[in-house]
Amino acid sequence: MQLNPYLLFNGQCEEAFKFYEKCLGGKIETLTTFGNSPMAQKMPAEWRGKVMHACLKLGDGMILMGSDPPPGSYQAPQGFSVSLSVKDPTETERIYNELAQDGKVQMPIQKTFWSVRFGMLVDRFGIPWIVNCEHAAPQTAGNLEQAQVHGGLAHFGRDRRTRHRGVFMNSVSQTPATTPSAASAVPASKGMIWTGRVLSALPVALMVFSAVLKFLKPAAVMQSFARFGYPESEIFLLGVLELLSCVVYLIPRTAVLGAILMTGYLGGATATNVRVGDPSYIMTVTLGVLVWAGLFLRDGRLRELLPLRS
């Protein structure tokens, strides 16, 4: 028994298969149009040049097939992904980048806890792909090991681990696409992520409240600034800087920069409190620790850069 993916296109089958032939290093063995088949007279004139059946042979005997269904019967692919396993990380990135060109990235190619490279995309022909490199290996002529379809319970692979992972990959392919910054390279539990969010919310809430007080300028705030030695004209500017650093921190893509800005602001506040002998510096130091602790728990990029253990 042999199971092969059969892809349907909306009149783009020939273009797609010639692209796959070049990208995947295979060879088109069959490319039959409706005009060259007994069905020619049953097809509209503009559809006779479309592909009735195409066959692309890849490495290790894997075969990719496809066609342009008759006009009006095409449906966009849904509920499956073509899973491509490659042995070399560099070759994996090349294939992923070529497939993703003019397509839609669902998960950027990256290192994960199960693979040295893994990425998900929908190419410009509407075909969803999973590109995976489980282990690094020297580049050989057999780098392109397999191509397989995962859809519901219909999934297959060359080894038991690939088969068991099929259902998981299919479920991932149905989730909304994430930005590179949101896709953590180091996985985290839901509890860790929510703990990080709570820890991050505490310094943000207090700093936003502090910024609002600077805008309102109540008497108590004005007296504190006079004791710290700051002129009244700088109160509004400090409030703006405090608020902007929180905004930058809350945006996932710029969270690390926001943490640096918040830490710098809190460091200045700590120095001011120490200079005038105000014990409030304990709070500003604590807030600085919470800024980075919260970010560490909710951002995989930071955990990958500063791992607590190997």
C-alpha cells in the first residue's frame, strides 16, 4: 500500500508543479492536459490547456500528484498540510523560504524542542505546507526524505515518531498564525505564561498610575518633586516617558526594548530616592525585578537567550 498526496489547483497546476520540481529537486513524469485527453470536447475551450493529471517524483520514491478540477468544482485546501521532512537544516531553510515566497507564513522557520528546524506556511498556490528537519545531518543526495499528508487521522510517515506527531502537527496548522516574536523558541506552560503576565502587569499598573498623577499634578506630587529637586516644568515630560516605556513593554515585538526603558526609568527613580534618603527605593528596585521576571516567563526569546539550565 502507498499513500500519496493529491493536490487540487484552481487552474495553476502546471505552474505549481514546475515550481515544485525546481524547489524540491524532483522530476515531473506526467503532465496531461484536458485538451490531450478523451475529455477534451467536454471541457470549455479555455480549460482544455489546464492539467487533468500531473505526477512529480521526489527522492526515495515519494510521489506528489495533482490536477485542475473542472470549472466550478475547485475548493480551497482545508484540514490538511503537506509535511516535508528534510535532513539538512540549510536545505530546510532554502525550501521553506522558496515555498513561502509570495505565500502566507503561518509559523516562521525556527528551532523547536522537537526539531532543529520547523516551519509552517501556505504557498502562493494555496497549498499548506509543514517543513521539518528533525536532526542535523551532512548534506547528501537523499536530503529530501519524504513528503506526506496529515489530515485528521489520515497521516503517515517513515517512522513511528513521525506518525504519532501527525495529529499534533495537523492541530497546529489549524491555529491562527503567530508573529515571529510571539512564537517562542523555548516552550512554556500556560501557568508560566500567565504568571509572567501577572508579574508584568504589576509594574505597568503602578507606573501608569504614577504617570497619570504627573499629568494631574496634585499637591502631594508637587511637594514630592520639590523635595527631590526637580523643577515643575519637567513633571509632564517624566510622565510621558513613564507612559511610553509601558506601552513599548506591552507590545510583544518590542517587549525587550520596553523592559530596558522601564528599567532605566526605575533606575533613575531609585537613585533619586537614595539621594534624598527616601526608603521608597525598595519599591522601585522591586518593580524593576518584576519587569524582567514577568518578561522572562512569558517571552521564549528571553528564556532562550538566558537559559536557567542547559
